[in-house]
Amino acid sequence: MKVAVESIEGCKRRLAVEAPADVVQQEWERAYGRVQRQARLPGFRKGHVPRSLVKVHFSDDVRREVAEHLIPDVYRRALSEAKLDPVNEPDLQEVRLEEGAPLSFVAVVEVKPSIALGEYKGVEVQHAPTTVTADELTAALEHMREQQAQFHAVERPAATGDLAVVDYTVAIDGHEPSSQTGYEFLVGSGNVLPEIDGAVVGVRAGEERQVTLRFADDHRREDLRGRGGHATVKVVEVKEKALPALDDDFAKSLGEFETLEALRAELLKQLEARREHDERRALQEKVVDAVVARHEFTVPDALVMRQVAHRIEHARESVRRQGIDPERMPWDYEKLIAELRPNAEKAVRRALLLEAIADREAIAPSEADVDAEVEKLAQASQRPTPAVRRMMEKSGDLEGLRQGLRDRMTLELLVANANVRA
């Protein structure tokens, strides 16, 4: 078999492949046999159509059989011979497949870049960790109070901070009107259109207002950009927010604390743990960014687009969890790809560099490390550890877990060897 490899733009490689005629003919004979066993023609039983008639009546089926079996096999052997590990499916071009003749084709693929590692230890970064302040602790307690807030119906007009219960109808130019009854939102929270939010301020239960709408030219929904319309909003009920007192009874209501001071102490402990984690992540990002800045290399477009696709699917899943069918939303994929691409490319560049450093340093998690992580996942999901491991092996997630551990160990190496200035 002949295999010629040519480097073209970026990470692309062009493989010119030719398989000898005898190999092709062997596959052609096998294909005739497979098709003949299934062939049916008037006057012949299934599987008893003569080879000469199979050639006449089922030539397209035979050719398809040869292509489906031979080309992938020859392609895999060509990759092995060329010592290439593509990151995408091949773009097959110039395919020549005829009975009794050599098979030839061109496969254009992308491969991971060969990264010439420079100095990655001892990078200088500036990082001054911060501690949890009294104001942050107070804000966290206030957030807990907000979560325990209760709302009571009042007779006065709605004001900012109230919970408004409304019936509304929205009519947008070029769209069918849509209505909803009993819709609730916090006035001033920004969770509804600003025109509707402002319309309820100063309005009592039972009163109604009409407002004019206009959507921004850069609205997230392409079909609404620059469009106008109007909305009719009727206030059904106004509810005033009542926050619980910040005292021992409040602490006890949470079910775990006897006093407010005990609640403060535990909350401070949690905030400090979260801050420590966030500071560690921030330091890692700074160190990796500094290491990446020292290395120039091309990243495969296929990996970047795979990362973009993953992020788009994450956005679609987020919409789905909100009870909205993502298929019914007018996604502007061209704009979305353009917005996501820079960070996706950064993530790919980071991952490739960490992989290269891990290879250089021979970093690999032990089976004990993997077992410990699987155990944590099993405890979190309240499932038997062996069952979780089998499930992860079957889905391929176990290999992803190993890669995650390897990345974490590589990050720890880089941070441990960095020159961190406050």
C-alpha cells in the first residue's frame, strides 16, 4: 500500500492513499458473495441468482458493499503506516474505486499540533488572595433572609420590591398575541420586559395599563430585533415582602443551629472554604495564562468547533431545563459561534499545552487516585462504587475522569513552581 503525507495549512494533513489491485479484487469478490446471498430475481430463489446476473442487476449494491468495507479498512491501515492520530473524521476526496484496479483516494484530516515546549516552570504572576469581610458575611446572611421571605397581600399600589401577580397579553408586530394569567414577578428585579415592570408601579389590584413595546436591535432573539408592539397588563394582586428577624429564632428555623452566632460561624466557615477554592482557581488560571503566553502553536479547527458545539448544547440544555423547547427558539447560530469561538479556542489551546507538559513530566494518576474519585462520585450519588465504575467504563467517562485528574496534577505542578507575587 502506498501512503504519502503532506502538511498543508495549520494542523491539516493530506494523505494520498493507494491500495493494490489484488487487495481491491479480494474485497470485490467478498462483496459479490454477500450480495449474491441476499439477491432476488424472478425465476430464482433467494441466494441462487447467478454471478453473471448479479453483476448486471446489482452492480451498485456490490460497489457500495466494497466501498463501505474496503475504504475504512484501507484508511485505518494508512493512518497506522503514517503514524497519524486525527482529531476529526476524514474529508475524502478524489476517490477512485473500480473492479480490477487499485483503490486510491485523498483524505484530509487535522491532527494535534507538535508543541515545542519552552520554559513552563517559574513563570511570574501577581496574585493577592483576599479574605472574607464582615460586609460579605452580612450580605450572605441577608441573602438567607431573602430566601426565607414571605409575601402578604396588601391593598396599596405596587412598588419596587413587591411581588406582583398579573394577567397580561403581549402583541408584537408580525407575531401572534400571547397571554398568561397569574404570572408572578418581583417588581424591579429585571425579570420581565422593562416596560411591563414599569407599568405595574403605582397600580392597585384590579387596575389595568397598556404600554408600548420596542425590542432592541441586538435582542438575543433575532425574530424580535427592532420590532415594536404593545402589552396590556392587569394587576391581580400586590404582595409585600416580609423578611424574618435576624435572631436566634431565625437560626433555629433553618433546622441546624441553636443560635444566630452558631449560624454566623458556620456560614463564615463555608464562605472561607469557597473563597479559598475560588482563589486557588484564579491563581491556576493566571499561571496557565502565563505559560500559554510563552508558547505559540496552531490549534486544530475541529477541536475548536467541537468545543463550540459542546457549549451550544449546554446552552440548549439550560433552556430545556427551564421548560422551553430549544427547537422552537430562533437561535442565531452564526452569531453564537462567533461569540463562543474565542473562548473555545483558548480552552483548546490550554488543554493541548497541559497535555504536552503532562507528557514531558510523565504525569499520570494512579489507580488509587482514580478509585478515590470514583468513590466520591458513588457517595454523592448514593450508589455502590463498583456499579458506578462499571457505568463510567461503559460510557467512557472513566477515561475523562483520568484526564481530569491528569490536568489537575499538571496544574498543581505549574502552580508549585510559579513565582507568585502579591
